[in-house]
Amino acid sequence: MKLGFKDISLLVTIVLLSSCEGFFGKKTSTDFIEVPEYSPREVAYVPVQPALKSFVSPVDIIAGFDELIYVVDEATEEIISLDESGRELGRFTLKGVRAIAQNRTLDLLAIGEIETEVAGQTFDVTCIYKIDMHGPGADFGLQYAKVIDTITHPFYFKSTFSASDADVKFNKITILQDNRFYVTRSGNDNNPQKFGGPDDAILLFGRDGTYLTPVSVNTPNGLFRDYFKKPIGISSFIQPPQISAFGPDHFVYTSIAENTSIKVQIIDYVETDFGANYEPRILFENDRTVSDGNLTSPDKFERPVSTLVTGDGTNYIFVIDQAKDSFYQFTVTGLEGVKPPAGAASTKYQLASFGGRGEGLSQFNAPSAVAYKNRVVWICDTGNSRVLRFKLTTDFE
């Protein structure tokens, strides 16, 4: 049989290849490669220095929709504005001021006190001041601040006044997407059938300050008008930066009632074909293989006075416990801690909560409020007369 040129070429190629040892995949040694050993990266909040010490008794703090930081100093009865670096920009004096919020038209809502005369007697009663900071032309700032409206207890829902009304206090405010707002209120008369709702309540106000309703909560055991016990802190899910102009009416609130074991809860606003209800959110059970704690673990907190939902997509929930001198961090699903960084040996959420009584840069003395801006946490360390700032280690490059 006569071989053609193609046949001869094929035979030559086979002979050549068969003479090349290892051509068809002799295993290459990888002993020279060092296999990395992964270990959990430390997750912690690192203090941002310096501490801000130009305060006497800072009791509330917010990061505004206008990109500024606002601090309430209860001792000096002032609202202080700061830029992101902590540099002071201005101060505004307001009687009895102790809490603050900012709506989406950049007006401040501040809880304070106002003198009210009834039947020849003078009372200091709780109120909400609406403060406009727009100056001439395009000017804007606390130096132009002026009170343009006041909501005074109890005259937003009734025309009469009794001495017990002076014992009622507004505590905190949070804003909704259309400038309606919730206010936590506490007092001594908690009859659920009381006109205007029990003193311990979360109230909903319209964007123009009109009183709408006390929030009633629907549970498997029925509808409760007196669901809230000594509510203090509150945060909606509408927080700067303004990623979206829309959002739910859900909120997180804190309670300081001594006989309440679950002191922080998420309340969802649920709309159905049959109407709308406020309902407590059921969170994951406390699974120690996933995280070491849960937002709704019984007796987790002692005196939680402040809470905040982050508005930048990180979906953190912060809680300040004044009695434990501590800051806590949770996911929006209630898991305590932070998801471990890529490459960590464990998938378990790593604790980022910290605190304890002291004057160190990661310690507190009766902290009272928390704010959040550009992944930096701001905390009012009230007993130490300062504001501290922290950044999560996993946020560093």
C-alpha cells in the first residue's frame, strides 16, 4: 500500500510526540506554592480622633438630609451644627431642647419646653418646635434659624389642660418619606381608652404638624392601643442619604419599661385589601451558630434610649443602652454583629458591639444617642461631655 504525503506527516508527528516525555500531562509538582492560612479578620469599631469636647451634656445627635451633623446640648439648651470633620458651624438656643430631627425640606423639628399659663398658673410643658434655617436668597444655616411653628402638649388634640399634662414628655422624633413624623411620648396616665391615646404612645403627625393618631398595634392576641410601654428611641427606615424618595412606614422603637423583657422591636406597617395595620416583625430565632445575639432576645437590653436604621444600604440597626454604657449593632433581620469579610475562616456573624463604663476612646458614661454618616458612627457620650466617632474596620481598604 502506497502512503500519501498526509499519512507520512501523521506518522512523523506521532513518533515525535511519543518521544517527548510528559507531553500529555505529566503532573507538575506544586510543592513550591505556599497555601495561605485563612483566619477571621478582626471586626471592630476604630475610634476616629480627636474626640469632640465642646459640649457640656450632649443628649441627641443626627446626620441631617442637608449633609450636616446636629448635636443637642441639654445643659446649655442649644442646637449645635457641625460639618463632617466635626468643625462647629453654628449654635441656636431653644428652651428645654433635648431631641432633634430634620425633615426632607430641611426644617428642624426639636423637642423642648414652653411656658404655658393656665388659670393663673405657669407650667413648663413639652412641645415640638419647627425651625426654618433658610436665610435671604440661597443662604442656609443655623445662623438663620427661626421658630415657625410649635406643637404644644396637650393642645394638639384637646383644648383643656390639667396639672397631670405637665408630666407628659415627648422623647424622640423620626421622619417619614413625605415629612409625616412619629413621636414617642411617655407619662403616667396609660388608660387605653383615654382621649388622645394613653400617655405612653407613639404618635403620628402629618407633614404640616397636624395630629393624626396614636399608633395601635395588631398582634395574634388582638389589637392594642396601649402596646407601647415607656417608648423612648425611634427610627424610621427613611434616613439620609436620600437613596430613594420612597420608603415604608415601618419603624424601630426602644422601651425603658422595667417589666418589659423585649425592649427593642421593629413595627411594620402592613397594607392589605382589608386595610392597613401596624404589626410587630417576627425576627429570626436566636441561632448561636449564625450569630451570638438577636435584637429581640429577652432581657438583651437594660435601658435602650436610642436606635437608628442606616440609610445607605448597609441595613444596620444601632442601639444605645445607657445603663450598660454600650453600643450595639444588628442586621435588619435582627442578627447581632457583622457578616465576616471575604476569606474569613468562619461564616458566623462577628460581634461589633462594644462599650463599658470609662473615659477611654471606646468607652462611655451614660451615652444617649447615635448618628451615622458616610460609614462613620457618631455617639453622644453624655456623661463624659463629648461626642465620639467610630469607623468599622471592614470599611477600611
